[in-house]
Amino acid sequence: MDFKTAVANEILAALKAAFGEVEIPPADIAAALEIPPDTAMGDYAFPCFKLSKALRKSPMMIADALAGAIHADFLGKVESVKGYLNFFIDRAIYAEKVIGLALEQGERYGADDSGAGKTVVLDYSSINIAKRFHIGHLSTTMIGNSLVRLHRFFGWNTVGVNHLGDWGTQFGKMIAAYKRWGDHDAVAAGGVDEMVKLYVRFNAEAEQNPALNDEGRAWFKKIEDGDPEALEIFNWFKAVTLKDAERVYDMLNVKFDSYAGESFYNDKMQPVIDALKEKGLLVEDQGAQIVDLTDYGMPPALILRSDGATLYMTRDLAAAKYRKDTYDFDKSLYVVAYQQDLHFRQLFKVLELMGYDWASKCEHVSFGMVSFGGESLSTRKGTVVYLDDLLTQAVEKARAIIDEKSPDLENKDEVARQVGIGAVVFFDLYNNRIKDIDFTWERALNFDGETGPYVQYTHARACSVLRKAGDVDRSAPDFAALSDPFSQDVVRLIEQFPDILKSAVNRSEPSMVTRFSVDLAQAFNKFYYENKVMVDDPGTRAARLMLTDAVRQTLKQALYLIGVEAPERM
Ligand code: ARG
């Protein structure tokens, strides 16, 4: 039951009864309905001021007349107050409808199939080869992961792309360094760290001996030309980096459908360059080829360097076209930090100038920076925070808290993993994505704050209540027992869940789900504090258990959608 529509229908019928034929579309009435800031003023309010002119009556008189004409079972009370018509939904019916629907739809509660038959491509995480997965890549990974889950929930077909940074002259230098000083077993064992060491040494020695740079360039040329030895080493570097990254992805439970990175587009850029030429968009500027964007208030997009080399932009143009041709997307999202705002504005503008109408379906999902306050992290390199170190520490810290709080818990390691990693992910997705984040352990792991552990703990509490109740009879719930303000607050939040999810998808904003989960957890804890669940009265008990079950299910779903696990015991 959609209460808003039902209220609008009642108003329309009352208008006709009291004032004869009135020409107002029902949707306009629904749109005019307000949600009063305080539930003491009702669940919905209808302002009668706009009707005043057409009906030639004062708003107060209209509200009085309508209040007298409305009698519906689902409405506990209708009041006329100063030109407003205030509607109070019958508390028991409200609880019955909302909780009933949530439990009936189960895991699909809040979902619809608005995305069925549609495809969204999501470019996220997109790490760089031969670099360690550092904290800067946490937000793109987790926002992207959440957006994948949210879109799937609404029936979209999703394509997750890890657009690897696997192109550039630095890879030639790395091969040169490896050929001079490298050791196969050391790189295989040391992974990315070992590759970084080689690269650092190369740059240090090249300062004394500039000829090294020529060597690096020569190796890069070999990669470009497809020289077998160069490619073998380069591909091996990639495999080693990905193996390291895979550990982190496993911890976070994040997956991709494609790892087509920058180098994948080596042979796909010429057609794009040709198309740019054909459309007269390419102009020469000091030997380089650019697209002039002065008319759009942006610096030029660089397409070819003066030595003919392609750029990040060139590859992104080819990638966008490839994604359209391959996946025929309805939406293409790029989850990339705000430092690249200009790059994506340029990219989308050039696509538009090329005449691709699908350019409007591309969207940059921008986000702020993560920094660290409080305790510094013990990494070999001082200030740089590596993601696997952070996650490992989070799990250790969670383990210590669990040892203290729940010494008898059975699967402590597993729960510590879920809580520690959940705390980091939750913290990352708690604020509006464009805000910068300052991470501290105290705030991320606080079991009483607005945190992952708090929501997980509340979910586990609901599980525990239901477990203890066992198969107690729930067949004759008395929903009037959910009329108190604490139960009603919980019911109202559960009713809002579907709308919250829709907004989160439409705005690419997982934090709406994160925030919601805290609101619901807080409301449930208040309810639980005020109301005993396992009372003697079977109707009250059944209703409270059903509410608890709906909370359990909704919290679990909300956490899943932001990529956080929900242990049943903590
Ligand atoms: N590898 C890039 C970086 O770490 C992000 C790539 C984003 N995706 C893209 N299609 N440009 O900054």
C-alpha cells in the first residue's frame, strides 16, 4: 500500500464531495503533500492555500470542509489546522502494511526491475601496474563495488572494468632496470615492492648516468613494437602486480568483469584519431595534435604528442568508444578522484563534438581524498598508507576488541575479518563522496559511533533476539502493539528504504545507504531499549518479533549493498 497515493485519492474524493467537480490531476495533489517536520503534526500535510483562489474560499474553510468529508479506515485522524489538512495514518495499519510488505518481499524488499534490459559499465579501482595498491584507491574500489551491487539490485546488467594503468615510458625504464640488476626470484617473491625498488634505483642512477634513460626509451619502444622479450617481461610485471592486488580484492570481496587497461587500446586508437581528423577537430599546436576546447572554457585536449606518442586522453577516447561498441551501455560511469574532473569534462566534450550522442550517458563519479589523522600507520615508507597494511591492521584491532568484548565467540577470526574490513569500508562510504575523508581508528572502529561495527552489532543483536525466540508462534500479530513512537520510528525508516535505494542509484551515492543503516540501527536500539520483545502477550510478541525480523533483513541488505558483511553473532 502506498500511503501517499492513498491520501491523495482521499483528498480528491473529498474535494469533489465538498465542492463539486474540480479539475486537479491526482499526481498534483500527491506532489503537494508535505511530510511535517514533527510527527505530532501528522504523517502527511496538505496545504490548502493554492486552492483558495479557484474555490473562492479561505484556506481554513477548505481545510475544515475536507476534514469533515474524509473518513477512511487507514486514517486514524484528519485535522484541519490553520489552512493545513493534517493526516495521521492509523498506526497499527501503517505498521502492518510496511512490515508485512518488507517480510513478504524478503531479500527483494526495496528492489524493482527498473534496470531490466539495461547495461551500465562501471570503471572503478583502475590501479596502476608496478605500484602498490595504496589508500588512494580505496574509495574508487568501494564506491564502484557498491554501485555495481546497487545497479544489480535494480536489475541492471553490470560490466565492471578495471582500467589498468599499464602504459607509459616508466615501463621501459623498469625493464631496463630489471635487465641490469634484476633477479627473477626476487621479483617473484617480493612482488610490487621489488619492482618499485628497481624503478627507484633506475631513476637515482640515471641522474649520474643519463644514458640509462636512452636505454629505458629503447625498451619502451620495444614494448610498443611488440618485441617478444620486452612483452614477456612487461606481461610478467603485470601478472605480479595483479597477483598482489588480487589479495586486496579478495579481502574486500570485489570482482571485475574486465581488466582491459590502457595498453589494451594500443591498436584501437588510430580509428579514433582518424575520426577526429575527418571531423576537422584535430589541430596542430607546437607540433602536437590537440582538440581546441576554448569555446567551452577548457584547456585543449592533448591527443598526440609532437613525437607521435598517444596520451591518457587518446586511450580514454578509444576506451569509451570500445565500451559503447562492445557493451552498448545505457550508462557509463567513471569512478575516479576529483583531481581528474577536468580530464573527464574534456573527454565527454570531445566525444560529444565527435557526434556521439551517447556522450551524455557518460558520467564522472567524482570523490574526495582520504587522509589520516591520529595514529600513523607502520609502513616501510613512512607516510604512504598501503591498503593491505591498513586492512590487516583493521582486522587485528577488531580481533583485540572482540577478544575483550566477546571472549566466548566461536569463530573469532572470521568475525574479526568481517568487522575490521567492514569498519574501513563503512567509514569510506559514510560521507557524501565528494567530501574529503580523515580516517582515524578511533572513529572507524567505535562500536557505539556511527560506524560499521555499530550497525553490524545491531544486526547481530536482532539475529540474537530472533534466535532466542526460536519458533515461537507469530501467526496472530497485534500491530496495535507497534503504535508507540519508538516502534513507529523503525517502521517509518523501513518504509523509506526503497526510496533511499532509488536515490542512491540515481545519484551514484552509496553514502545514502550507509547513513540509512545508521539511522535504522539507532532507531531499532531505541525501540529495543524501550520495548521488551519476549512479552507474554502472544500478539504483541509476534508483532515485535516481526519488526525485529524486518530490521534484521533490512540492515543486512543495506550492508551488502555497500559491500560490508553482516555476521550473525559478534
Ligand atoms: N589509473 C588511473 C589512476 O590511478 C585511473 C584510471 C581511471 N579510468 C579511466 N578510464 N581513465 O589515476
